[in-house]
Amino acid sequence: MKTIQRHADLKALSADQLADELVNLKKEQFNLRFQGATGQLENVSRIREVRRDIARVRTLQRQQTLASAAKA
């Protein structure tokens, strides 16, 4: 259920907002990987969640690109 809600929230965002969200997720992914390398990471499953959220954002960006190309 949590994934469906996250997808619905992301789908409501504009292209600029999706780009901002992607940047934020990439920063979080970097920080989590850094914490994992230094042994400070507590929630290991968060890496997987962030990676999947990045994939969701990229998928939505691609869908928006294809939709705008189809309209033109």
C-alpha cells in the first residue's frame, strides 16, 4: 500500500519537481552509501527503497517525455 501511495504522489508532480526529487534521492543514495562504507548505516533496507524510488522517478520522467512527444 505504501508503494502505491508513493507512486501516486510522484505522479502528481511536474517535470521540474520530478527533477528536484531525483536530485534529492541521488544525494540521499550517496549519503547512505557513504554511511554503509564507514559502518554507520543503521537501516540497510533504506538503500533499496531509495534505489527503487529513483527508478520510479526516472520512469515517470520518461512517460512524461513520451506523452509530450506524442502530442507534438
